[in-house]
Amino acid sequence: MFKKILIANRGEIAVRIIRACKDLDIKTVAVYSQADKNSLHVKYADESYCIGPATVSQSYLNIPNIISAALLSEAEAIHPGYGFLAENVNFVEICESHNITFIGPNTKAISVMGDKAQARLTAKRAGVPVLPGAEEIANEEEAAHFADKCGYPVILKAISGGGGKGMRVVHDKKDIKGAYSIASAEALSSFGDGRIYIEKFLIEPRHIEFQILADKHGNVIHMGERDCSVQRRNQKLIEESPSVVLTPKLRAKMGACAVKCAKAAKYDSAGTIEFLLDQKSKKFYFMEMNTRIQVEHPVTEMLTGIDLVKEQIKAASGEKLKIKQEDIKFNGHVIECRVNAEDVNENFAPSVGKITNFLQPGGPKVRVDTHIHAGAEILPYYDSLIAKVIAQGKDRVDALNVMQRCLNEFTIEGVKTTIPFHKKILNNAFFREGQIHTTFVDKLMKGRD
């Protein structure tokens, strides 16, 4: 086991990883930008190093400075958290060249599953269902040809994409060429790669992801699903487990496909296989794999009682996975709400400033992951996520009631947050009945749900 780990991240995920390390009796090293010098992750770590100015490109994406901090502190491993460098193959290779263990999957798995076209092929070869599509289209004419052949609507996606960037849904033939140009340009701007692939677009599907846990000895298990269908602009807002639409038979089938896909990629860490589920036919299709710990990992942790970050660290150190598939048990129902510093009335514009009052909810079966406290500054340079509220109940109704209490208790003053919007969703009759899909929020905002 490692004696010292550097956390190459900030915010709530850095705090989360530091806590896991302390539980494992591992020393921790924080890195921080000049703007983050008073942050909670800096306070909690055993050591800390400033790696640059507030701008992300000069700090949290500054690989030379992060590696220098690791070497100076004699950290044996680096945990990237999510975002930033978590899926950057170049960073992993640089870590390895300095004899620093990257706490995450191997470079081949990241390369294969990070390339959406290769990920599709990997899933297809493993016998996992994929949507009708083409792994890469070279120009507008090819996009139009495929769409004519398969029928509208279709979706154009960036091969190196994520987070909704380089993505366009096309419902009509007259729009396909313009959509290709826009998606490709956005992909090039966001990821330095303008390549695009195309798939048939499902109307109102569920977004179901399966948590994977693997080691370096070929052992792979899944830890059940999370329903992430409540999202806005392809950004998840609420996650829950188990999904109300999965029967035990369908769960077992999807879980088996998730494991097959991970094995085909020779995966060896914590990760997530994501599917789209057609609610009418109950057919599911591979969408992508996230080769990192997810924002919503606490849902699975509360449901199963297994610490995913600790297991990820153990796997990176070379330990064999001690948990068997049959050991995974689900306890009730769990829901997570992501609280962002955003003004819902101003089209979810980021809200910055000083937190003047901060009182978080508590009680049995409640967890709050956050890096915020009274006096903390919400900065304009970083992601607007400031807290995650996770509530557990004996069933979905009970979990919803606990979450509603939590949101009513949660007091954050000084900035606008998405808590009022979460309350609106939880009070919605369709949501309470489990009638959700990936465009549910858009319709709710337009008053149609």
C-alpha cells in the first residue's frame, strides 16, 4: 500500500479522496492554485503545494508543476479525481516515466474507451448492444448519407468528447450539414479533435450507468446501476439507485454486458459503463465509458456500503479485488442532488461570491460531500458544483422524503444555488412516479411536465 498520495484536484472530490486516504493511514499532498490557498482540501492535507495562478491551464492542468510537487513531496501515487487530468493519457504516461503510480486505469484502457468511436467498436466486439451508427464520418455528405439510410432523428457526437460539447441532435434532413459543421468546430475547439461520429437518436430514453470495479489481476465486477436521466444540457442533476424501470432480469443482463465491456477494454480500476434504455422496447444500448471515479459515486457507496475510492486506491497498489459479484447487496434506495452555485432564473448562470451562511442537513442516512463552509469564496474560474446531498431510504418514497427534508434544511447564503430547482423537481408528479427521461428537465422548464 502507498505511504503518500498526491491529489491532483480541488473542491469536494479532493476532500473526499483525502478522507479515504486518512482512513487507510496514507499521508496526503494537496496541490492548489493561488485562488484556492484557503480551500478546505489544502487545510485537510498533510502537505500542500501551490502550482500556479487561478486559471486552470496554469494550475490544475499544469502537468510539470503537478509532477514537481509529487517529486518534492515524495508522493508515490497521484489520484486525479474526476475532470481536469483524470482521463489524460499523456499525464498517465508522464506519471509512469517518473515512477509515480496513477490511481486509475491503464493507458490503453483510457485511450480505447476515451475515443468514443473505439469504445463503440470495443463494446460491439464484446457482444454488447450499440445503437445503429458509424464510428466516424469524414464530412457533411457522409453524415447526410447515414441519416437518410437510418432515418431521423440522429445525433452527432465528438469522438473525443464529453459533457455535451461537440454534440448535436438533428431531426430534419435540411439541418444535417449545418449541424455537422457546428459539432465538428465545437469539438475541435473543446478537445483539439474535430472528428465526429453519428448514431440513431432515441426519443426520451433513460440514462442508466453501471458502476464497475476491477483490479490488475483480471477480476471485474459491477455494483449495480445509477439512473442519471434527470439532466440539463447533458449535465446530470439528480442520480438515484436502483432504477425504477429495471427488473432483476434486465439488471442482471445489463450488468453482465457492463462487465463484458470492461473486460474487453482490459480495465483495471473503478469506472462506469453508460447505457441508453429505450423505455418502450426495454432495449438498451452502450453509450460510453467513463474511465474515472464519477461525481455520483456516493450513490453506489451508500447503497452497497463499499468505499469506491478506497477500492480504487487498493487496485492501483496491486491488491486483488476481495469483493465477489455475489457479495454485492443493495440496501434500500438512494438519491443524490448536485447543488451548484448557479442562478436558475438567469438560465443557470454561475453565481460567485462569499458564502455568508452555511448550514448543511444531517440525520440518519444522510451524506453531504462538500468543500464549502461559511466564509468560503465561490470563484469564477472553476466548476459550479459546491455540494452533493445524498439521501437513503427503505424505498424510493422514503428516500424522496428524506431528500426533501435535507433540501429544506440546507441553508446557503451569499450566492444563488440550484436547491430551489431541485425542490421543484422533487415535487413534480411525473418525477415522483418515476416517469423521467433525458429531456425531462427541458420539458419541466417549459411547463410541459
